[in-house]
Amino acid sequence: MLITGAERGIGKGIALAFAGAGASIAAHGLAGPDEALRLTAELQQAGSPNVRFFAGDLRDVSQIDALMAQVFAWGHLDILVNNAGIQHTASITDITTEVWNEILAVNLSAAFHTMRHALPLMAQARYGRVINIASVHGLVASLSKAPYVSAKFGLVGLSKVAALEYAAVGNAATGGVTVNCICPGWVDTALVAPQIAERREHLGVSTEEAIEAMLTEKQPSRRLSSPAEIARLAVWLCAADAHNITGAAIPIDGGWTAQ
């Protein structure tokens, strides 16, 4: 399996969960050599029989093509988790063209490019799983997140199209080929740290109070999710029993999108 953005946050949580399930893992990221070695050792200790770290700038299509070729040369790819993502908050009038293009490239276009390589081979094997880590912002919008929301809405749409195109491949016995999105709300990762800091400064409160204010505003459960919780859903979606779950955008959002 391949997980993009596997060195931290949700991606690392997913990598650890699949390692515990005994999967061979191609872990992609932008980590330096020392961090990459620590990650591979941690995944092996968690139970993965075979781990290799792959680098690559997902803003560059040629590097994505090279990444996929290297992964295919390394081993069979039956599970693809597009997790890598970047975020920047600013009003539409303050977002630069460069920031817009980078967020769309990493959060949306990169998933298209990995999928166009992986899905035909999954179809040949009559089993495959693509799990795209979208966001609650692939289902609803928020202020000051135009490129992020646009990319995540696009990722949900892309996943639905791919799900339809591959829905008839395989059967219940082989597991079929499915494409789904997981749409987390607030998750305890470094990605939300800048928003917490901004809220803390704006309100003049502690970090804990800033988190509470964010959760109260959006997430009715008033609880953060953990990467491990997201990961357990990802693992289950790869079971043969999940062969008829495809084209779904599954929220883990404490009731955010139920409002």
C-alpha cells in the first residue's frame, strides 16, 4: 500500500494502523533522512513486514509519476491512501496565486495523478482500495479557506467519478475496487495548530480555551478526533466486506455536517 503524507498527523496514524494489520507500506513524505529512518523503524516495530520511505514533491507531476513508478517497482499496490495536504487561511482577496496553485496541486491534483496510475492495475487484480482523506470542508465551507475548501470539494467529486468508473470491477469474493473519502472535522494534528494559535491570539485566551471555542463553534460533540480513530475506519474500508461501499464521503465530525 501507498500512503502519502505518512510522516505525521492523520497519515502517520493510518500508517501505524495498517502496520498493525500486517500491511507492507510505501510511506511517502517530505521527511529528511533521519526522520524517514525513524518512521520506517516505527512502522516495522508496529508490525509491518516491509516498509520503504519514498520522497517526492506532490506539486510536481513529474515527481508524482516517478514516485508511482518507484512504488510499482517495489511491490504490488492494492491500497492507495491520498492523505497529503497543506492549508493556508486568508480571505479570497488576500490569497496569492502561488498559494492557490500549491494547495490545489497537493490537495486535489496529486490525488488525481496517483489514482490514474493505480486504478488500472487494481482493476486487473479485481481488488483495490483508494481512500482519499478529504475533510469536513469537502462537504461544507468555512471562511478564509477558499483554496482548501475548493480542493476538498473537488476531491470528493473526483472520488465519486472514479468510484462510478470502477464500481463493476470484481465481485464480493475478490473485494472489488472502491474509492471513498473520509471527511474529518477537527482532528488533533499539527495542521490545525495555526488556527488554534490565531484563535488564541484573537480572543486573548489559553490554548485550551481557544480549542474549546473552535469546537463549540463548529463541532457539536466538542471533542477532537484522533488520527488513530480516522485510521481504524480506513483499515475497515479495505476489508472485502466493504466491497459495496464506494463513492462515499464519510464524515467523522462530531455532528458538524448534521447542523
